[in-house]
Amino acid sequence: MVDLRKLSGVILSLVLCCDVGLGAESARYDNYRNYKVRAHSAEHVSVLKELKESSDSFIFLEHGNKAGDEYEIVVAPHKLADFTTTLESYGISYYKLQTNLQQLIDEERNRIQTKRASGAFGWIEYHELEEIYAWLDKLASEYKQVEVIEGGRTFENRKIKGVKVSYKTGNPGIFLEAGIHAREWIAPATATYILNQLLTSNDTAVRNIAENYDWYIFPSVNPDGYVYTHKRDRLWRKTRTRYAVGCFGADPNRNWDFHWHEQGTSSWCYSDTYGGPRAFSEVETKTLSEYIQSLKGKLRTYISFHSYSQLLLFPYGYTSEHASNYDDLNSIAKATVTSLARRYGTQYTYGNVYDAIYPASGASFEWVYGTLGVKLAYTYELRPSSNSRNGFILPPSQIIPTGEETLDSLVTLLEESAKKGYYGN
């Protein structure tokens, strides 16, 4: 097989990977194209893996692991010929989603700037970290049920700020984590939407889950990365830890100390799935894990919000073996995605990570499941679908619908779990 690393060279793209000062340029994606690619054979999977590791001018937004899987790949203009020639020489099918990714990013940025002038916090546009944190503080000043909490710190010394919502003592705990991958903006938006509904909704079912569970909600558990996506690079995924020259960050959802670095992760520092030099190498994952451990015995359910592809996932990802309560996790997931589809017809696929998407290890929710014994642990891959042309740059008009249907599904998830006795008396 052709050595694509030698063919392309290891291009450490300054626009994507280099450190930035206060006056530095932002990453731009002018004439970068998005492609949807399907691997039809094991050879195709191998070729795409080599392509992924050959240059960071190929950005894999979605990737698979087996024949039949689809990939979404962003390609720099100067690599288009290499990209299409390689795919065609191996008979790998592909089609174009976008011809100029920067156009989508510019449209999004212009909307946010217009929204910021209004000064209002709502769900008609995405918010920066400072706005989210200020809103959390405001909630704590307005609602006696809300307490601001700190779940850890970051490499750039930001707080991992969240809130606890508690209406009465003795409630089982629900942990809701969002934004561990920085570019997945719909995740923090959905978390804040749900938080607001837990405080303000008059719906009987929502009031039931609001008042009979204690909620620990963290809209952005990768604050450095999230800020970086707003200020410098919209497609940034990782933390911002300084590693090798021109290399920053590890994938915080491959860095947790449960079967770390066994599946679906990279040892290459420049990769988006770089798992770090060791488990809990990232201060974000280390300090957040310590906070979560302080809740041991209190937490009954752990929910992680990601995007995209419309999936509801549960352990395991590191092995094809089923979890001990697989049947319960699977039946709860089935009811949950059925409930989610009722409002807008949004279709989700569900299953254990290994089978439903691809092998992966070192994820937060799997660490909570395997280490702390929290037997209800799920990851949502929110809108859009895997066939969308928008991907991570989801129009803000979809924030509220995503929040509504996700809250519908959470109600069902908790109700079904309670029926199975997971919350005791």
C-alpha cells in the first residue's frame, strides 16, 4: 500500500496548530471542502486511516472503523488533488457536501455579533463562555434552588463552572456534562436550554424530574477549547495543553482512566483523537474526575451531550462485550429515542458504542460507569444527522427544537429507569 505519510509529508499547518497570541490571526477555511466518504472494505478503512495520519490538511470530522462506515472529511484546497486521486485509485466512493466551509463560519460569526449587541441570553443564537458563566451566576442569584459549583480547572486556569439544582434533600443525582469537544456548540446550548426548563417549565412531567432529582449541570467542561473555537478556530476539538512544537491539546474524551488508549485513539499529538501521553494528563479531565468522585454514592445517572449524528450510546466502547446491565440500557434507550422522535420526527439510532458507532476508549461516561459504578450512563450525539451538510455548524434555528426533543427524551429516560428500580424508593 502507498505510504501516504511519505506521499503528502507531515504538514504541521500553522493555520490550524500553531500557538496564538492576542493579536494572532484566526484559522480560516477559505475554499476548504467537505466530503462524505464511504469505506466499502477493510482495505478502504486502512487507506482512510493512513490518509488521516498523513497530514492535518485532512480534517476528519467523522470517522469510522469498519467496512460500510461513513466518514466526513474537510480537505484543504492544496490537498484536493491528492485527496481525490487517492480515493479514486482505491475505488472509494465520495461526494461533496460543501465547497467553501469558511462561508458557513462567516455567516455564523456575523449572526453572533448581531445577537451580542442585544445583550439578551436566550436560545436563538450560540453564546460564548463568558455569557454562559454570567448567566449561571444570574440563575443562582434568582433561584434558591440553584447553587454555582466548580467542577475543576483548565490548562489556561479557567473554571469548569456548573450549577447544582436541588428542590429538596435526599434526591438521587443526575450529572449532565456538555461541551467536552469544543466545536460541538449545540451541546452547551442544549444543556443550558434544559437547565432553564428545569427551573421555569410548568409541564407536569418536567416538573417531576426537576424536583425529584438533584441536577449537576456543566454546559462546557472544555472551556479553553470552547473559547478557542469562538476566538481562533471554529473546528477545534481538543483541550489547549501545550505539547510538542506546534502541537496543542489532547482529546478530553479519550483521556479518562478506564481502558485508556485501547481503542479509537491516536498516539500522534496532532491528531484530533490524541489521547494524551497518559490517562488524566489533561488538568480538565483530572480535576473534573475528582469532583465527580466526590459525588460517589449520590449519582445515579450520567449524561454526556455531544454532536453530531443523532445517536444515543451506552457502554462499552473499548470492547464488543456487553455491559452487565446491557438489556436494561438497551430497552431504556429504545424508549428514549422513541420519545425523542414524537415531537419533530427526529430519528436516532441507539446501542453500545462499540457496535453503534466505532470502538473507542477513555470516554468520560464510560469511566463513570466502569469506575464509579453509575449504571445508567449515556451519550447523546445530538442533531444534525450524519447526512447533514451543516455538521458542527448547526443553524441556531435548531437550538430550541433540539432542546425540546432532548428534554422530552430525558423525561422518558428517567421514567423508564425508575420503573426498573434504578432510583430506589
